Amino acid sequence: MTNDSKLDDLKNKASELGDDLKYKAKDAQLQGEKAVDDLKHKAAEAKLEGEKAINDLKRDVEVKHAEEKASLDAKVSDLKAKASEAQGSVQDKFDQLRTEANHKFDEAKLKASELKHEASVKLDELKVQATDKFDELKKKATDTINSFKNSDKG
């Protein structure tokens, strides 16, 4: 294998490391975005369920209103407490999911940063190896040329 092809291989490996890092960073970003989208979807579902529960309660109230006004007032009060509790639960779950999504996104950013650093270190190492090899080849070439010069003089 020639030195040029070794250097090309080193360049290709460095490029592949960079490409892998870009892919992993994009993947991490997509995972973070997916978590946020999932969180939004779950919040929308919870809101829809809450709206459905409220609509169901309204129908119940209308039917029972004519029959038992006093009983209805007690149930409405109870249902309002449950709706408030459900809303608080939805908000708590939303906050929890948002926090988890933020943590996952932060972890992904940290991992991407680590991979970028590793790639940078590896690239620096490859540059040093390539420079050392080039210097070694240059010295051998100079020694060979000097050897030919000396044998021509002799």
C-alpha cells in the first residue's frame, strides 16, 4: 500500500468519523423532537379526554336536572373537583414528560458533544500519524537521494 493511499485511508476514516458524528447528532436531535412530539400528542389526547368527560357530564346534568335539583348540585360540585384534579394530573404528567424530554435532549446533546470531541481527538491523532509517516518517508527519500549522489561521486 502506498503512502498516498495510506494517507487517503486516514483521510477517509477521519471523514467517516465526521459523518458518523453528524448522523448521531441528527439522530439525537430527531429523538428529542420525537419525544417532544409524543408529549404534545399525549397532552392533546388528555385534553380531548377531558373535553369528552366534560361533555358527558353536561349530558348527565341535563337529564338529572329535572329529576333532582339538589342531588345535581352535589354531583356538579363533585365532578368539578374531579375535573380540576384531572386537569392537575394532566398538567403534572405534561410537566413530567416535558422534563423527561428535556433531559433526553440534553443527554443527546451531551453525547453528540462527546462524539464530536472523540472524532476531533481521533482526527488529531491521525494528523500526527500522517505527519510522522510523511516526515519518515521524506527522510528516507533524502537519504536515498544522498546515497545515489555519493555513489555517483565514487
